Amino acid sequence: MTTIGIPPRTQDDWDRPAAEVAADAQAAALLAAYQHQPEPFEAEFAAMACEHPKACSCENDYPGWAEHIAALAEANKRPQEAS
């Protein structure tokens, strides 16, 4: 099968040295790992903001808020799971 205007490719066109294929796979894995890294100081920054003496609020200021958000998240999952 050929595509109009594109000559057919032979097996030699597809063959690549194993070292080149392995290097490409390793580069792709490293790139994927780098792109999905969390911010290095995200947890420390969040803790600093929560523990600051002038923090605007804490969990005790809004009782039931975490449960409310969990219920909203669960309700949001239901339509996604149905589709």
C-alpha cells in the first residue's frame, strides 16, 4: 500500500542501529520523568504558609470543608465514569 505522492519505503529505510533506538528510548524516558517532576520545594512552601503565625485560616476555622470538597470531587467523578 502506498500513499499518493509518497514512494513506498523498504525495510532498509526502517532499520536503525540498536544503540540509536536505545538512546532514543532513554531520552524519551528521561524527558517524561523531567516533565512530571513536582516542584522541588512545593511541600515546604505549603507548610510554611500554613504554619505562619499570620495565616488567614486553618482547618479548625472551616469545619466540614474537607468533607465538602471530597463530596464535590466524588460527584464530579460520577459523570466521567459514566461516559
